Amino acid sequence: MDRIAASGRKGWFAAYRDATWFKVAYGWGLRGNEVRHLQTSDFYRNPKAPEFGKYGVLRVRYGKPHRGSPPKPRSVLTVFDWSPEVVEDWVAVAQLGGDEGPLDLFTSERGTMVSVNCVRQRFSRYCEELGLAPGVDMHSFRRSYTTHLIEAGIDPKFVEDQLGHEFASTTGIYDCTTTDFRQQTLRGALDSTMREAMNTGEHGETGD
């Protein structure tokens, strides 16, 4: 985005919008349609996490519905310390901080709500230009969010609620933990078992 702006070419606003869209999708683990419908009024404070300011909770109004049902809303707690700054900066650049009431967070250059397909096509082009591996798509942000929280030791039930899943098995599909993480988890479990065995040997076995 900086290179586009410095060159005087058109398109810096759309590039900045896309970059912010991707960061928001990852920062709160959102689906594309959920990001599309976000408004400035969807963020509010979390009294349990004052360090995030007015971006402590994100109200998702267009969560994935059941078949034939209306959109399913949910609240997503902010977990990354960098994510409020991303939104705050975008609001300032896009001039969305006025008193006009709720404003769409992501719009086209003409001021209309940007479509998911438009951003998806642009994302595919970015992936091609960057030489990213085939199979990377916009939903990869949501998968990465899930994986990184699990690897950070966050309770799986908390992650499930953040994603808006009804079943843990659904969240498990999104969990793509690395081989290193699995090996470290195994090593930790084996070491713990060994310590317990040694302690038992030192102090003698206890009766039932």
C-alpha cells in the first residue's frame, strides 16, 4: 500500500482496505461475510480487558445461520494487543470517525459496501504475486486464528465460542497445529509422567 501511494498510482485506498480486512479476519477469527457487514458501532469496551479501549469486544451481527434461519449474532472478545490499533488506524484513514452514526467499516471507492467476491478475487491475485502456496484462501485467516490460539494454550471451549461453533468437532476441523507443537505437547506429557513416576519411587507408593 505504501509503494502504491508513493508512486502516485490509484488503488492505494483499496489496497489499504484489503490489508485491514485481512488483519480483522485473522484478529477476530471471522468469516468473509461477517467482515463485510461490520460497522464502526460493532466494537465496544470490555471491562475485563480495559487495555483494548473501545475495541475490547466485537459484535458480529451476520454470523453464519442455520439453514433457513436468520443470521446468528455473537460477541467475539479481542485477544491480540495489536488488533485495536489496526482498526483505529483504518477508521482514521477512511474518515469513519464522525458523528453520522454507524458506518460500514469496509466500502468500495464509491462508498458502497464491498462484496466478499471482490475481496476474494483481489486476495487470489495477491497470493499469485507473492508466490504463496496453492490452497491458501481467505478462510485461512480463520483457520490460523484457531490454530494459533490452541497452540498458545487457550481453552478449546473458549476458541469454540469465539468462532461461533456449536460443536467442538467443528472447531477441530479448523485446528491445524504444527508438528513442532504436537512434538512439544508429547514431550511435555512424557516428562510430566516421568516426574510423577520418580516422585512416587522416592516417597513410596501410597495405598488405595
